[in-house]
Amino acid sequence: MAFQNVLRQITVILYRLKRQFGLPVTIYQYVSQTNNVETGEILRNYNVLNVRRAPVLPDSIDRSFVYDLTFIAANNNFVSGGFFDRKTRVVLFDAKDLPKDFVFNNDDHIEFDNQRYEVKTIDFLEQRKGFLVRVQGIASSDTVG
């Protein structure tokens, strides 16, 4: 009996977070792609799902450096690569806002606040009442839209 009360609290907390911190979020689920051999163009097909309100937690930004492949392969002293600012955010999704058979995948990406974020990790809440999704984007990227 006490366990059911805890599950009810998850629903109440999700509802309050949606009301206070909810943003419209668009989920893009990768379906397939077609390659045009003559032009080299790649057309990707997505299932698009709009969520009216999903709580988005504040972001954390860290500066990263990625080495160029020639530095790693040749092991020379000349360093080439680049710095970029990586934004990591946490987005909560209520299972009521998603279709019954919906399953997150690491190939998905989401868009909100005119930015694109790639899905990094997916955590399930108790009895699939919701999803906690960690997403990552680039701070200096162009806006979507």
C-alpha cells in the first residue's frame, strides 16, 4: 500500500515540474535514410513528436578539446584540434505525454529553445511513469528553425 503512495508522488512531482519549468519540446526519432548516389545527398526520415510541456533542468557548460586524427595517428608534436563548449541538460518526460509504445533511443535527438540536443543517456522512472533523458548540445551552434 505504501509503495502505491510513492508512485502517486512521482506523478504529482512530474505534474508540478511540468507546470513550473515546462517547455515545448520536439522529439525526432530516426527511422531510415536514403542515399542519392548521383548527388551524394542523404535524406533522413524521422518520426516527429511534439510534447507540449517537458521540464528542462538548467544546463552545465564545460569546455572540451578534441584532437585531430593526424595527431593521434602520427604521434607528432604538432597539436591540431579545436575547443568547443558542450552543454549538458536533463529533460524529464511524463509517460502520459508520449504514446503507449514509445521507446527512447540513443539515435534520437530533441529540439527546444531553438537548439538541437543529442540524446546521451535514458533513465526510466519507476514502472515507466516517465523518462529522465540527459541531452548534449554545442553552446555556439546555429539556431534551429
